[in-house]
Amino acid sequence: MIVLTLRQNNPSRNILLACLLAALSVVFSFSPTPADADWSPLIERLVAHGFEEGAVRTLFSRPEVKFEPRAMKSKLEELFKKKTVKPTGVLSGFLRSEVIADARSYVQENRVILEKIHTNYCVPQEIVVAILLIETLLGKNVGENFAFNRLASMALCTNLETIRPYLPRKLLTTKNEDLARSRCRQKADWAYAELKALIDYSANSGIDPVNIPGSIFGAIGLCQFMPSNIFSYGIDADGDGRIDLFSTPDALHSIANYLRSHGWKCNMNQINKKRVIFAYNHSTVYVNTVLAVAEKLKE
């Protein structure tokens, strides 16, 4: 496993970095950057913000690093799609008997961890498991994308022209182009901040930043945290010295810590429960489904 420490301001880490770069030159064949992506602006931006240039260039030279336009394309398509009334129901697939049965088994298998969580954070076990079920099917589906590629690709699109070739022809008009340009920059800046957090997280955790699986928009782990949330809400529950969101104890504790940090209390009415869960995922359907699954698990 290759680990990159990219910050310039740590001499001891830079010595380690030099050794790792030497190893990388042997392990990886440096294929040129894909023709449809010039990473130079993103590389220069990272270097300007304190990341070591040689390490960053090595990172973006790896064959696994590819420009993937789908995330930014989806953001812009959603911006201009026809506005409809937001649904307020539930995702019924999560209420199927066999799905609930799996979730009940998961509760039993992890009862010790979940009871400790309830004691420490006052978050009921059925709420934590319901969130884990909806996010990753209890850890079975942590994403089919590489979070690094998704975040780097979005961060590269500070200019609308970078993503324009991948958009439907009729999406942009003279009336909406300025809005699209502004939104593109906003989302690129957001993704850039998450990319920096992902790189720092991988360095702190001793994992390869390029091969971390994630969602279409770069959320990672069993609990699907954006990388910047790991530093604020992630918990090293198993005491191994690092926050590993692909570890069951760390992921479950991190979910509960996130909820408590956003206002979860021991005695809450339904309105406040919805408000806190909405902070985890800004979707009314998501919130309703979490509460519906939790009720099933209590039966």
C-alpha cells in the first residue's frame, strides 16, 4: 500500500515522502495525463496551498487518476431540470421484510457497540442502523467510484468550458449560462476543499488516497461522510490510533457523534429528530425513511 504525505511543513514527513516517491517510480509506470484532462491548474492550486509539488505531480501521474465528468454534469443538470414538487414519502424498498430482517440481524451482531453508543451519545441503536442501512446497505455498498477521481474532476471544473463538452447540447442557453458558470465555480471550490481533506485524511490514516471507494460526489466509508466531516465528527472507536470509516466501530460511533453534534438529545420530539437527521442528508424522503426503518427495528 502506498501512502503519500503531501504537506510541505513537516521535515520528517518529507524525508519519508522522498522514499515513497522513489518506490512509486518503480511500482507505477507514469502514463501521460488523459487527453481530455489537463490537471495542471489543480496541481498548481494544491502546491500554492502547501502541498509538496513533487508528491502532487506523482499523484496525478498515476494511471488510476482519470477525469470523470459525471458528478459535475449531474450537478448542472439538476440545476436546470424542471422543478417539481418535492416528494415527502419514504423509500419503500428499505421497508421490505427481508431488508428489515437483515437490519435486525445487524443490530444483534453489533449489540455491544450499539449499546455503548446509546450510552455515550444518547442516539438509539435503531436510528444509527437505519442510517447505515440507507447509506451503504449495512456496509455492503460503499460506492463504485474512486472518491479521489470524483473530487479532483469536480475541482478541475472551475471554468464552465471544462465540463461543457460533456453536457447535453440543449442544457445551456444564453439565459442560464451565467448561472451555470457561477454554480460550476461554487461546486468546484467545494470539491477542491473536499479533495484537500481527502488527501490529508489518507496521509493521517496511512492509506492510498487514490483507491478509496466512494459515492458519485466523493462521500466515503460505511457511513458516507464527506472527507471534511471526518476531522470534525469522525471517531476512533476501536482505539487503533486512526479514524477508519470502513471499520464498523468507527463508522457507527461517527454516525452517532455527527447526530449529537447537530443537536441530538436524549429526549426529543419527532420534529427535532427530523431536523437533526436532515442535517445528515438534506432530503425529506431520506429523513422519513430513517424514521420508518427505525420504527420497524423497534417492533
